[in-house]
Amino acid sequence: SILSQFGVLCIVMGANSWKEQLVRGILNILIGVILCGAFAFTAIVNRKTWQLAKQRVSEDRKSYDDEWLMLKKADPANSCAVSTNSPSPSESAPVNGRSVLQGLTDLTRKINDQIETQIKFEKKKIGRLSLLFSDPANLPGRISLSGKIRQRTNDLDELFGNAAMIVDAVQDMLMSFLQELSASVYSGSSIITNQHRSYTLLRGPAKQPRRAIQKCVRTYRRDVASLTDLVRCCVLVGSIKELFELVEKLAARSVVGLEDVTNGGDTQRMFRITGMKNRFDDSSGSFDRISGYRDLSVNLEVGWIFVNGVPYFIPISEWQKKGAQTHIIEVQIHLRSLFFISHDEKGGHKGYEDYRNLLGK
């Protein structure tokens, strides 16, 4: 019988061995139950956190969607002629039935495609295995593990020192750039306007160390050189057409990605575009469908030398020759009506910050 066979087994294995097996079996079952409970608890907490984060931005999300729909309706096809100042008008300017929004989408995708191609080439030169087994904080070259063009230094003190040094000067330079597109300037909130365009430059201080280090750990795996928004500011525009014109002019004054222009003599190209996120493009990976938050952020590398102890920005073609210091900054371009939905008078956006922190971004 089964009982007799079990008895024989106990005799062969010994009573102590049988008891040990029983205890181990019970322990294994308990461990399994605890692990399953932990996984279930984590899943529930994550779900609750996601719902809470979504709730924090839900009110703004509806207002965003309503205003965005109105802005798109005000963007009819053929509303913008080909710009003769565009580096490639036939490829970037909206014509022949394409809306201005589509023209903006095409231009930003073209720029991102160029940057992505260069990043892939740089990764291939370094080697995938080298990148895979490298410490994120000490990667070779200028490409991060996530495929981002990094600062030229991974020294945190140096980055903060450079940011504090140029934060005012670089925003003055951007003011001058916006002046070229408009007739008059009001400095304070820095409103720049003419009959056809209205730009507002919102100056920003250098990023606070607490948030910078938080982002470095959460997002960049302690890769300090990936902090490219220590110096940042906002430009507000009144329409999608103004947004497109601003990005187009900015592209005309910039080199895209890691393109080498040391042998060139173009004194108009003051910026190197190292990254661009077009959150007005619904199909873009940078657009957050939960929050509905929309802007267009551009990472620009600038180079400067010192003249009488003051930073003086020079064209990219002179960086190497004059031994320029460089730093990547971030410029956020917003549609004015969308910006003031979620931002208070001081430019804060508490709901979005809560959402971001809850999701650990």
C-alpha cells in the first residue's frame, strides 16, 4: 500500500530527513506566497501611483486639448509660403496643401534623423560592447548609453561653474537673435514684438543642484555629462506659424549634431543643435499622452572666449582655432496660450511637477 511504501521510504531516508523535507516544503510555499504578495502589492502601488499622477494633470490635460484643437483649426493649409531664407525651402517649408504644423513636423524630424544617423555612426566607432560594459559616468566620446549627445565634460563642478558664468550672457545673445526676427524689444519679461510676430523671452536661472542631481540619478544613471539643461530659458510665440518660423531661422543659424565645421568660414552659425524634442508632434516619442504637455525643446551647444573677463560667443567655425569653452543649453519654445494653462505667473507648473515626481522622472 501507499502507507507501507511511505513507511519504508521514511526508514530508508530517516525520520530526521523526512521532517527536514517537510519543513523545507512548507518554507518554499511560504516564500512563494510572500513573493507573489510582494509582486501583487508592488503592482497595486504602481497602478495607484499612475492613477494619482494622471489625476494631477487631468484638469490641465482637458484645457490643453481644447486649446490645441483651436490652434490647429487656425492653421489652414497654404497659410505659409516658401521661405527664401530656409537652408532647404523645398524640404522644410509648408507648401502645396501642407499645413504649417506639418512643415514644422517635417523639419524637426529631418533634424532628428540627421542627429540619429550621426549618433549611430559614433556608437559603431566606439563599439557596442564598449558602451554596454562602460560606466555611464565615464563613457568614451560624447554619446550617452541612451543615445544622447553629452556635454564635453563630466565634471559636475565645472558644469555648474560654466552654467553660472554664461546664464545671463547666453540669454542676452538669444535676445539679440530674436531681435533679428522682430522690430522692437521690451526687456523685463523680454517681450519682442512687431506687426506680424510676437515673441516673449522668459529668462531662467541656472538649474538648482538638487533637481539636477535628482535628474542625473533618475534619468541618466549618474552620467553627469548628460545634464544639458543647467542653463535654460523659454520663448513664447503666438501661433504655430510663428513657432515654425522661429525653428526654421534657428536651424539656419545652427550646425546639426556633431557635424565638423572647423574648416568652414560661416560666421552665421553660432549654435550646434544636439537634440530636439517636438512635443507638438503626436507621433513623437517625447510627447506624453498622459499629461498632454506640449512644447518644443532644443538643445544648443554654444562656444565662447573671454574678452575683458566677459564671455563672448563666437561662431562654431572658430571654436577650435580660438580654444573656445562650450556648454549645451536648453531652449523651450511654447505656444503662449498653452503655456499659461498650466503655468502660474512665475512660470511654475506645480501639477506637472507633481506628476513627474510621482512617476520618478
